[in-house]
Amino acid sequence: MDASVSTADPAEAMLGQLAGLDLTLARHVHACAMATEDPTEVADLVKAYQRVSRCVRQSLALQARLKRERERDQRDNPPPPPPKPKRDPHRIAERQEALRAPVQRVVWAEYERPDDEDEDEAGYFFDLLEQRLQVRARDDAFGMVVQDGAWVEEPLDEHVVRFSRDLGLSELAALRWRDLPDPPPEALLPPDDEDQDDGDDPAHESSG
């Protein structure tokens, strides 16, 4: 008997036990019927076997119905989530850092800019990543999920996939982020930092 059934619902547990007893009895009756050669006894034992077998089927069917009803009730009425964990700035900062590089890899895998194109879609998603990291980190449960009624740390790989999906990035790329290359350092620079300082431009100096 499944231990989870006995703890989930006493009625399911009793039906499971009853089905087990009925099955034992059915086997015994069957053995008796096979052991005798008296036609009258065989006929009586066959009838008894049929009744016991029907009891086994009915007990199992009722147990299955109770299980379906219990599972449907659990889906329709999920338990409330536990209270949010106490804020841990150190843990949150560590998860931000751990998440940044993997998602940057996913961005670069999808939006690596060819040399002959001006549109910098990767830069847009790098900026969006930073914005979302800041916003999501305001949640005390950032980087955590509810499991068995308690908050636990979310595995990094799962968080990378979920965060990438939230940004509209490829989930397939996120699943293999460990195999993707890091973007070059210059791709992560803000647009203003990619250009030379105007003060060093001779044309700028002469215009003054």
C-alpha cells in the first residue's frame, strides 16, 4: 500500500486495505476451486470467487474515484503560499550576480550584432536585463520558490530559464546557457561609453 495514500486520506487508505483483503480471499477461493474435483463444490466456489472479485473491483474503483476527487479539490483550492521570507540583501545580491552573466549569454546568442548593422538589439536587452534585475530584486523572495509549503532557493538553471522567458528570450537558448559564449566586453558598454569623449575630438575643439 502506498504510504502517501494513508496520510492523504483515511478513506482511501481503508479502501486500499479492504481491496487487499478481498484479493487475498479471492486467491484463496480460487485455490480451493482449483483443488477440488467435486462439481458442486466447484460451482459454489466459482460463485464465491465471482462475488469476491467484484468486491475487489468495486473497492479499487471507489478508491480511484476518491483519489480523483481529492486531487481535483487540491487543484481547485490550492493551499495559500507561506509568508514571504525575511529579506536577505546578501542572498539577493548574490543571486543578481549569478543570474546576470547567464542571461547575458542568452541575449548575445540571439542578438549578436553583425558588423554591418547599426541596430543594437543586444544592447537593448542588456539594458532591459539590468532594469528587470533591479525591479525583481525588490521582492524579498527573489531567487526563491515554494516547495512542499516552504520557501527554498530556486536552482540557478531554472531561474535563468524563467528570467529569460520573462524578457522574451529563447527558452531553448536559456536551457543551454552553460554552453554559450560570453559577450565581448565592448558589447556590454553603454552607447555613450562606446564612443570617444567629445572633448578629445579635434572638430569639437575647433568648434569652440
